[in-house]
Amino acid sequence: MKSKKQTMREKRRRRKTITRIIWGAVAIILIAVIGYFVWNALKPAAGQTVPIMADTGHVEEGQDPGPYNTDPPTSGRHYANELEAGFYEEADRDSISGFPEGYLVHNLEHGYVIFWYNCDLVTDGECTELKSQIRSVLDRENNFKVIAFPWDSLKVPVVLTSWGQMQEFETFNPELAQSFVRQNRNQAPEPLAP
């Protein structure tokens, strides 16, 4: 039979062991979180780097936020509100008042990746396939901080943008597009914004 002293020592040892395990787990989680943010900040961006415009402030909704240094824009003046994540058709674009790029640049500032597409450059069948491929990438990313938006002034069928980054696609490549999303999402001035 154990004495009271032995029982007390064993209880203290168990408490110390449990405390060490808890603090060790907390330390591991903290190191993992810090490591993730450091890795995310240091990973190279995908696509072509574009200079960030000097004026990236807000303008009143309805006012032309441009001009931009790229088409489609990758930074610059924008509205105080943004668009919802997801896929926008041509009819959706036409229902947005003002200049849609004003909203979309705000999305970019929050770390979104935008799939700008121009179906005028492909046949109807190719357009249907292109939209399906873009939707599949958005779905694989759970529509998290990704938008597909029609843009008539493109010289190629699809251009992906994030804050200060651009990737053009003569022929859309879903794997390369998904890689662009994963490398560039939240690489922006306000990555913690929704």
C-alpha cells in the first residue's frame, strides 16, 4: 500500500507531466501558426509582377476610379465596397452600376484573385467550356476569395489578377490557374479582410 506522501508525489508528477504536455502542444501550435504566416509572406508570387499604383485610395461609388496601369487592373483607386466571391456572367456585369472595376480592385486589396474572361475571343462552344473550367477551379477553391468576371477589353480569353500580379492565358490551364490562386491569394495590403 502506498503512503500518502507517495500518492501526493505521483499526483504532482502527473500534473507536471500534463502541464508540460499542454504547454508543449501550445508551443507547437504557436510555432506552426507563425511559420504559416512567415511562409505565406515569403513565398514567391505567381505570374507577372506589375507595379502597384501610387494612388490606391477610395473614390465615391459611381465615379470612374481609373485610369489603371494595366487592363484588367491589378491595383489602384477603388470603391469602399467590394463584390461577393463567385462567378459573374455578362448579364451580372451589366446589372452592376457604375464601374465594376471599382469594386473588383477593392476585392484585390483584400487578397482576392480575379479570373477576368472574354468570350468574344472564342467560339460559343469554347466559351461554354472555358466557363466550365473556370467554375471548376473556383469550386475547388470553395469560392474563397475568388471571382470570375467578364471583361470585354482583354486581348486573350482569360487573365488572372491579384494585387500587383497578372497571368495571361491564350489557352486556359486549370492547374496553372489554381496554382496562381494558391500562391497569390491574400498577398495584398488587407489580407485579413473578408
